[in-house]
Amino acid sequence: MKEKKPIQVLRERRGGAPKELLAKNREQRKFLKRLKEVLRAAPRTVPEIAAETGVDTGKVLWHLMALRKYGEVVEGEERDGYFEYALKEEDQ
């Protein structure tokens, strides 16, 4: 009989991933997809993205900074006191 890896044993003991965590991850992936769709259309500021997606500005900014950190989004010109954000050219 093949020996189980520690992660497999842990998953069996815990009964898999919690449903709340799976739902949160699903929601986050859905929002990231929507955010990229909005940015694919044209560069936008945080308030514009928030208005278009219906998500609060704090959450929009948090996701933008994560995408910027990993090189998927670039910061553009400043407009009305906010920077514009756009997808990198190669991602479009």
C-alpha cells in the first residue's frame, strides 16, 4: 500500500477545505476577472473601477496593488488626484 503524504492525511482529518474558504476564493477569482475586463477596455482610476464594478475602493486598491506587485498592472498618469491603472501590454 502506498504511503500517504502528510497533506493528504491532514485533508482527510479536516474533511477538506472549509466551504467558506472555497466560496471566498471563488468570489475573489470572479472579481479579479471582472477587474481585468474593466482595465482591458481602457485605463481607469480606483474610483472609476469601484463605480463600474460596484466594489468599495479599498478592495479595488488592494487587488490593484497585488496585480501591480506581480507585474500584471502598470501605473499610468495622474488624473484628478488619482493614478490611472492599466493592464500591461503583453497581458491584453
